[in-house]
Amino acid sequence: MILIDGKKAAAELREKLKQEVFELKTKYNKVPGLTVILIGDLTPSQIYVRNKEKSANEVGLKSEVIRYPDSVEEEKVLDKIEELNKDDTVSGILVQLPLPKHIDKQKVIEAIYPSKDVDGFHPMNVGNLSSGYESSIPCTPLGCYLLIKKIEPNLSGKKAVVVGRSNLNGKPMTQLLLKENCTVTITHSKTKDLKAECSKADIIVAAVGIPELVKGDWVKKDTIVIDVGINKTEKGIVGDVAFDEVSKVAKALTPVPGGVGPMTIACLLKNTIECFKRSLK
Ligand code: NAP
């Protein structure tokens, strides 16, 4: 079984991006800029943002974090986004989710220019991805996709099962696999027989949020299994895949932690650079 090392893959990607930033700086005398807006003091969000800032600096991006208290008015956030939209030194804008209840998430997402939407959540980017046009792609599914391609460069004709249909993970993942000519089944909480669906898959991507949902006898040998889940349990952080069982049968599997997670941040940096390059056109 191939244990897919997300940390290593992310480090390799960051190294590549660092070189790309260096080349862009040499050619255009400017570097891509990422601005993150962080509202409130939720610990996981603080940790994510700190890691994003650290990684952005590591590859040479110009990075900035704008912090607001929980009580900030929606209008103030929207005004700041508008200011950043018009700022040429800002290539990408990310508003860290979740947001306080009084702030309308969709309004915030739609306020960011699609050309600066490094999360790929703007409806224009969602539509472009599903139509097969150039777009920002949500970072976690993009990371999963790159890991799958490392194991199997030619996905054409493969049967893929995506477990979970969130806008963040399942749906964009489906689009990426479809673009690679996979035959994709997207499953969710109302799916009748999840085991039967998974049993036919050459590729399984699990993005559910249920600890160890995907069992060893759901997976045929030669299947690539990507575990997006991050679940806090009594035995620590586990994924949506029963690692001990599935690792005995699968061709390749991502661990949790150390699989998809590290790729998510590296893909955010990649998206920022892509936004910068598109702005040059
Ligand atoms: P989400 O928005 O809660 O969506 C979960 C999806 O799973 C829904 O589509 C739901 O179906 C489906 N589902 C629930 N129970 C199911 C079942 N028994 N069988 C099949 N499908 C079922 O979750 P998310 O934001 O996509 O996140 C999923 C997991 O990924 C979480 O553990 C989260 O922490 C993790 N995550 C990891 C990263 C990373 O960087 N590694 C990033 C983001 C999220 P319905 O639509 O029918 O409700």
C-alpha cells in the first residue's frame, strides 16, 4: 500500500511555488499578495490563519492579515473587501470561515472579485469550474486532485466515488474528477447503499465528517482512497476512513493527519499565484 505523504507533497509544491514567485519577481518586479481577513478569536481559525501566513511568507508572497473583533459590522467588512478588490498589490483575498452569525457569509463571498477569490467560493468561479472554464478551485479538493494525480496520472475512464456533497469539498471534487474523464458518483446522507457504491470505485474521496465511516470491506484492492475528514475523537484526530482496515486493502491511502491537510494551504498559495498571473493578462 502506498501511504500518500501529504506533508512531503505540500513541501514539494511550496518549493515549486517559491521558485515561481522568484521568477515572477525577477520578470515583473512585483510579487503576488495574499490578504486574509480574520474575524473573531476562534482558536482553530487563528491557527489556520497563522499557518497560512507562515506558508505565504515561506514562498515569498506578500502576505497580510486583517483582524476584526467578533462584533465588527458587516458593512465594515464589505467596505474593506471593496478596498482590497481595488488594490493592485492584492492578488488574492480570503475571508476565514466560519463568520459570526450577524455576518452574511454569502454576501461576503460574493463581495470578493472572482478574479481575487483564492478560495474558489464565488458563484462565478463555481460556475466556471462546472463549465470547464478557467477558475479558482477550492483549495482542499484541488489538493486531493493533485495527490490523486501523483499516484495515477491518467484518470480517464476510472470510476470515482465522492462521499459528501458540500460546496467546499464534495461538489468541486466531483467537477475535477469529471474533467479528468472519470465516471463519477456523488453520494450523501440520503444515499441508499454507500458500501455498494464505494465497492465499485477505483477512487474514493471521503469528505463527510463522520469518524471512520468508510470501512475496509467497502474498498476493493487497487483503489486510491483520499480521506478529507478531520474528526476529533477520544483516540485523537481521525479521518472519515477506517485507516487500519482500509490500509490493508487499498492501493494508496492518505493518512489523517498528514494527508490532505498540508496540501490545502499549499493550494491556497498556488491559487494566489494563479490569480496574480491571470491579472497580468
Ligand atoms: P459538510 O459541509 O458537513 O458536508 C458533509 C457531507 O457529508 C454532506 O454532503 C452530507 O450529506 C454528507 N454525509 C453526511 N452523512 C453521510 C453519510 N452517512 N453517508 C454519506 N454522506 C454523508 O462537511 P465538509 O465541510 O465537506 O467537511 C467534511 C470533512 O472534511 C469534515 O471532517 C471537515 O472537518 C473536513 N475538512 C478537512 C479539510 C482539510 O483541509 N483536510 C478541509 C475542509 C474540511 P447531505 O448533503 O445529505 O447532508
